[in-house]
Amino acid sequence: MLPPGYEIEGNGAGRKKPPTAFLPSETAKDRTISVDTACAGISLRIDKTLLSRLKGNLVKNALEAEKLGAVVTLSCAKTAEGVAFTVRNPTPMGEDARLQIFQRSFSAKGPGGGLGTYSVRLLTERYLKGKVSCASGPGGTVFTSEYPAAL
């Protein structure tokens, strides 16, 4: 399911193309991305390209952490300062990994990675004046990124 107002290129002339995170890929194969429709109507004055990449990174990580058939849920809500986006996947993250998840060069996937969540935090805080956090428990793992309504 794509966010409201998006259609795959070719299905609607003049319509916005979906963010890369919502296009089919091997990472999402046999997994479901559920998008909360409560996000419709919430607006931000922010760098859309950067925001899309940051959210896409969190979605990709959530999909990669899951087994076939899993559902990754995206949602958002208005906050006093702007908007909070959440990416939830059903698999809990180990406490050791959770404590290191935003450190440069840490990867739960093995060597050769470790810039994804580090860059999400760095770019969210320095350039978009927001904040990002991670919580994990028996119900799964949730990344929350919060952004001001306007920069």
C-alpha cells in the first residue's frame, strides 16, 4: 500500500512518484509494508529528498530484520513541535545491539555496514533539527524520528 496521493509512475499522469522506499525491491520481497492512513493531511516544510532517504533507511533496516511474511508498520502523528514518524517491525532487537545502534560502524548485519542508522541520527539532528530514538521489547522494535513543522 502506498501513501495517499502516490501512484506508481505511469498509473496517473501528473501524480507524484512514490518515494524510493515504497517501490518494490528484493528487501521487501514477501514482506508487507503497512502505512497508517492517519498520516494524510500532515505537512512539513522540510527537505523532502533528505527526509525520504532517512525514512527509507529505517524502513529498509526494518524489512531486513524480518522473516518472510512479516509486516513492517509506518505511522506518523502530529506533535507539539511538528511530526513524529515511527517504523515498527515485530522482531525485538537485542539490548547490546540497541545500545550501539546509532554508533558509527556498528552493524547488526556483520562487517561492511554501520553507516545507516548513524547517518539517520546525524542528518536528523544536524540538518533537520529533529531527533531519533529506538525502543525494543517483546512486542518488536520501534524507531521514532521527530521533526519540527518548519525549518
